[in-house]
Amino acid sequence: MAPLPACNPCKGFTAITATNPIWLIKTRLQLDARNRGERRMSAFECVRRVYQSDGLRGFYRGMSASYAGISETVIHFVIYESIKRKLIEHKANSNMDDEDESVKDASDFVGMMLAAATSKTCATSIAYPHEVIRTRLREEGSKYRSFFQTLNMVFREEGYRALYRGLTTHLVRQIPNTAIMMCTYELVVYLLNG
């Protein structure tokens, strides 16, 4: 089977480069801590502040960490395809008598969902520090300047556990999303081929 379209790193780099300013504004708005009674910063005000303080370059803070996040997608698909291949081999070995091995049943799609959940858990657990680094880089007025400087500083000042802060919540959101998405993808491919 051909690799999934989402696996193409060039597409990932392009999407990250095009959308980083949007994600930066979103993160800044989420981190905007106003005192009681003060008006919350609007998206337009945030854009203005970023431009005034850092110019156009300011909209691309954290982009290096987003680029590092592409590794999570690569790891996920490599593990997913490996598990999927093992599931297909197991089904083929256990169904030697059946004439039509291409027919899929519900258990095949449950297996694909479990493969997706397992691969996403592994990939996210390995690559998660980029999420923390990206958020730190996007903080307004922070001491963080670059990917490796932030990685080193967080590790040195707060320990390795700080690089995994928020991982559980992230997994709770990502695992069901990925399992459903991959199962849907496999179902659509099956229906189009069948």
C-alpha cells in the first residue's frame, strides 16, 4: 500500500510555515493573564503587539519546535504500518482455509483502531517535549530564544519531568482522535478499492 498522504514531510513543513502565525496568536491569547477587571486582549491587539515587539519574525516563534513535531507523525506512521502489517499477516495465517482474504469484518477495523492508538501513544510519548518547547517559545516576553536553548534551559532548571508536563491530557485528546481518524481512513480505502 502507498504511504498515507499525511506522511509527506514537505507538506508538514509547508503547513507549519503557513499556519504558525495563527497558532502563535492562539497560544498568546490562551496565556494572556489579565488581572481581575482588566479587559482580555483581542486577537487583533495580539497581532499588533507581536508585530510591534518583534516584527514579522515574531509570528514565527516556536516554528522550529513545530518542525521537530513532524518526527511524531513519522514515528506514528512507521509504527502503525508495522502493526498493521503484523495484523494482516496474522489474519492471513489464521484464515488459510478461507477463499477471500480481502473481505474485512468489524474485528479488522477494531484492530486498526488499536494499532493507531498504540502507535500514536508511542510516537507522542517519544516526541512530546517539542510541544512544551513550542509553548515556551511562544510565550510573550519569555527568556526562551531557540529550540535547543529552550530544551536545555527547561531540562536544567526544571528537570526532565517538565518536558512531559501535560502529556496525559494530550494523550486523552489524541488517542481517540487518531484511532477514529485512521479507522475511517482504512474504511474509505477499503470501500474505494472494493
